[in-house]
Amino acid sequence: MGNRRFRRFKRGEVIEVSIERMAFGGKGIALIPTDEGQFTVFVQNTLPGQQVLARIVKCKNRYAECKLEKVLERAPDETDIPYQEIPGAPYAQLPMAKQLEYKEATALDLYRRIGKVEHLDAVYEGIQASPAVWHYRNKMEYSFSAIGFDREKESDYDGFALGFKHRGTWWMVENLDDDSGLFDAELESKLHLLRKWFEATGLPAWHPPKREGFYRFFVARKSFHSDRLLLNLVTTSDDLDQFDRAAFVAKATDVWGDRIAGILHTINDDTGERVEARSGSSTVIYGDEKIVERINGLDFAISMSSFFQTNPQSAEKLYDGVVEYAGQPEGDDQLLMDLFCGTGTIAQLLAKGTGREVIGVDIVKSAIEDARENARRNGVENVTFHAADAGKFLLEFPEYADRIDTIVLDPPRAGISPKTLRKVIRLGARRIVYVSCNPATQARDTQVLAEAGYRLDRLKLVDQFPHTSHVEALAQFNLQP
């Protein structure tokens, strides 16, 4: 009984460990010898070969989960980079070939171990590297805080900060003073000019522990097609009458010129650390509220809050794979379905790529309205969008019964709930093409689909997020006779 209750470390304790290997999701693994055998320590965002300080988050009898506090010694493979290091790119100093090697090995282990896929070597088609390794992101969120972190002194300070949350904290922010290498180089290298202007207004940055202040977030979205920017300043309503919107617009346009397509001002009085407010208002104070991005020859109008692939150049490669995996429906009256279609990106690309009838389905009515608008803009006529629940779709639209040849799924990171996956299976499609930004949940669903008669026949990985642990997966499942 005593052994079962024993905890080797206490929550919050900081320990020094050597990272020996890596698990999926960027968890480095350290092994500590004990009298009872090896004690396993998982440390997020670490690499084999690093010596690190890690803070205990959870400790069990045989293992502990930790947050990275500090890298004491870099891994032998790491090199210097010409960009400001940021917490959101923990592997930026690791050569891309090594990043891809780690992502591939840890992801494939999931399909063998969780998905129980015994024929993986026969169906796996490799990992697609991102066309752009640097400056690939089309959106970035920066936080304000009245508590800054000085990287040189390695200590916090009271002041005015605008940049990224210091690793492992929700209250401290490291100023972004230069290009991080992930987003737009010009915007980031000049962000400090706007920070100084914000500070000079005398209005306070948000103080996370006290949950008070004025400036909260600064969000930027970029169109690679037009090379223009959409900006969103998020503040509280406190002292709003003292904020000069016109002066803010003048400063922003002075710094970034005619690259700015539009500027929004959002009021967010929620105390949580989220950009989107549950209640509040968002006002266009300059220019347009949307920018247009082009993917595989199709144009998509994107608002600040719209979901859109973070890496458009890599997304083109991913979508090429989706169209290839979907193939052509077998019968003349058969069609393709883009389930959980959002604003209709995949549905339109399927319609264009196959020339066949495509239906897009999503329960969010506003997303369906945007999808219809995008299809009209692109002149895509062989696609129809419906606002409906997957489980009730054939009841509401019986004309599609026995006509759905292929379903394309692109769920959020949490994956598809078991209940929803059962609804998908009941639609009776011959083929399912499953896009996932989390191979762990896709591997889990692979086993469920196998039990329902769907065999995994093709699988590839796509790197959409260089310098992070994330990787996209594309799988083709076919219903066995």
C-alpha cells in the first residue's frame, strides 16, 4: 500500500534531466534509474540530447509529466538561427531533415500502437515537407502584459510588454523585438515601433493576475496572394474614451503603409486569456474586414476570425492529396461529400479537381453562408452546401440516400467524437478520406473504422508547422466488400 502512494517528486518541483528520446507531440523522454526500475519523465518541447530544467506538473508512481523551464545544454544537432527565438517554435534550431525524421517516427508509432495497423509499411507514402520553412504562417496572435520577461537577465519585471507568452506561463510576456522567422518579416521587425506607441498613450497593458488593464491582444492575418495585412487590436472597455482610434490607425499605416488592407478594434471584457470574447463588439475602423487568399487557383475571402489553414503553401500540397485520395466516384449518379466543410475550401477544390457533383455539409449556418459566397466568387457551380447535422442529414435530404460515394473529413484537433464517427459510418460511403491535424486521434479512429469494415489503404504525413511538434495526416479508408 505504501509503495502505491509513493510519489518520487512533488508538483511544482524543478528537476534537471537529460532527454534521451522523443514521443509524439514533442514530448522528450528522460529516464531516471531507481531501485524499482526506470522512472520515466516526459518534458514537453524538448529534444534528444538536451540537458534541461523541468517543472513537475503531474507525478505518478512510474512517471512524471513536466513543463520545460530552461534548456541548459542544446542537442548536438541544434544550430544558430538568424531570428529571435520564441517559445512557440521550440525546434527552430533543429535542421529540417531531423525535424521531419522525429515527426515521422513518432507519428507512425501511433498507427501501429493505437491504430493496430499491421500493414502500415504497405500503405504509408512518406512525409511531405513544407514548401516554405520560414515565414510560412498567415496569422499570428501577440499578447500584451504588464508583466514582462527579460531574456538576458532571465527574470520578470513590471512594465509594458507585447509579444509572446514566456514558456510555461500565462502571465509573463517576452517582447518581440525582431523577426521570429514564422510570420511576416516586416510586420514583426517593426512591431516594437507600435509597442512604444501603445505604451506612450499611458493606457495600461493587461495585468493577467489582477485581470485588469486596457491593451490585451494584437492579431495580424496575412494574404500571401496579395501580400496585404489585416490587423485586430483587442482591448477592454476600461478608459475607452481615452483611446484615440484615429491616431492608432495613423500610426499603423505609417509603420506598414498600404500593405494594410483593414484594421479592426475588438472590445473584450472577458477575464479569460482568449482573443475572442463571448460578448463584446468588433468594429472595422479602417479599410476592409476581410482579405483574399488564393489556394490552388481558387480565391477565399477570410475574416479575422475565420478558420483557414495556417500554412497556405503547404495546404496546397495537402489539398492536392485530398483530391487524389478522393478519386472519382464509381457511378454516374454518385457524389462526394465534404463533411464538416466550414467555409467550403475542400468542397470547392474537390468540385474543381474531379468535375463531379460535391455537397458540403456543416452544422454552422454562418460557415455555410460563407461557403456559398466563396463558391459564387470562384464560379464553382457543381457544389451545393447544406447546413445540417451529420446524423440527420439523410433524413432531411433523402434524395442523397445511396448516392454518397466518398466522404472527406477534416475535423478539429480533438478529432471526431465516437458518436459522430458512428454517424459518419452510417452514411454508408464506399470511401472515407480523413484529414487530421492530430495523428493521435486519427490513429484512434482508424481502429474504430476498421471494426466497421473500413480498411486503411493509403496514408501520408504533411508538415504544415515547421519548428513545432505538429504534423498533418491524410488517410484513405475503403469499405471492404
